[in-house]
Amino acid sequence: MACGVRFGKSTLAVHEALLAALAPAESARGWIVTPTVATTRLVTDVLFDALRTHFPHRVLDFDERARRMTVQNLGGGTTEVAGRSADRPAALLGTSLDWLIVDEAARLKEEVWAAVLSQRLVDRDGWALLLSTPHGFDSWFREQVERGIRGEEGYASWVAPTRSNPAVHPAVIELEAARLTRHEFQAEYEARFIGRFGAVCLHCGWGRDWQKTILWAPEYWARRECVYCGRPLTAEGEPVGSELPDGTVRIQVEVGPDEELAWLEQERLADVGSDCGDRPGSDAAPP
């Protein structure tokens, strides 16, 4: 899950861990991992308090110093739940896991996920829940989110902006929108990954470093829109253009000597409100 700030990621992590701890199993082990000890405790303290308060008869052992609890699950077996931090990757080696919850995943180094955490799930065919606010574009977390967006087997992804949390007043979000730059707000509150050309669409890839910004006139009129982000694509479906600070998309168009008059005439008609949909091959208004 790629979520905006204050969406409720840690609360979600607590509830998913509670379900996993009580799920029927003969014997199971799960971890909650975040970048630091302090951020891990934000999840485990709430989880362990919930188990001791509402399921005291199921708590078999609790080591507060080690941030570890063993409970009797609903199948009569035992489940061990432990909190771990990623600031000492060597301490994460060796243990096999049935499930893993990683909060603020985008702030973990790629090697921690690829060479340490993901391997803990292999021999038990375990599952992982990765939650984070987007933090940069070139990250392993963004790659994992995209795998779910593409529908790869074994993956599912969700993107949730801050406004999805009814406990956060819309007026507060609007104040933050006025205080931050457009891209800062998109990353922190709209859960968007920001690339070189703007917010990246996880469906069409708009915003990546490699997209075209210049089209010949026939290519320009043949362009179309992404059905998810509404930004322009070539006829072949490749992202095109660059995003200005106000969100306007700009495309540079090259015209030949024989095309110049026709180009200017079509632009003039578009400016006074002609129906751009009448142009063959185009289903998008000019920027």
C-alpha cells in the first residue's frame, strides 16, 4: 500500500498483525519491521496492548525488552509476534517467517528487502504486507507497487491518499496544499511517486525519465490520453510531454514548411472552442 501521510498506515499494520497473530495455525511466526526501533514501537506497543487488554487469556509469553509476544491462536496452536528494526540488517538474518509487515517500507534500503527480509518468507511460503508513503521515484518499494498494479501473480497493490482518512479534516489538507510545492504535496498527501517530468502514473508510466517531449504535428494530432491520469500519450501509448509547476502539460510540436499554415489554423480554431474530437485520431484537447 502506497499511502499519504496520516492515512492510518500504522493503525492498519496493527490490525493486520492482530489478525495474523490469532489466525489458526499449528505454529507460526511473524515480524513487524520498520526503519528504527522508535517507529517499530509505534506499531508493536499498540498491538501488544490490544492483545493483553482484549485477549489476556491467549497471551502465553511477553518479553517487552525484546518486543516479542507468544499467543495461543484461534486454532489452538502458538504464534510468535516480534518487532524488529531495519537499522541493523544483520540482526534480521536466519529466522523463517510465516508473515511479515513492513511499515515505512520506502525508507528501507533495497538490499534489506531483497537480500534479508524477503528471504525469510521463502521456506514457509509466507506473505508480506508493505506499507509506506512514497519516498522518491527510484525505489524498490515503487517497483513492488507497480507489480501489483500490473496484476502479477501473487501481488496486489492499493494507492490511498490522505483524504481517504475521514479523521483528517479536508481544510487541513488544503492548508498543506497551499504550503507545499505541487510535487511535495503529491508525494506526501496524494501518495504519488515523483519522476523527472512530474507525478508518475503507475498504469501508463507518465512522468518517467525516458518519455518524449517533442512530437511532429501528425503525431501530436494522433495522440490520446491515459484513462487513469488523463495525461497525453502517443498513438502507440507512450507517455509524452513535461509537467509545469502548475500541473499544465507542455508538448513541443515540430512542423514542416507545408504544415505550418494548417497548424496555425487548427490552433486558432481550438482557441475559440472548436470540438477537438472532430480531428481524426485525436481524443484529447490540446494542452
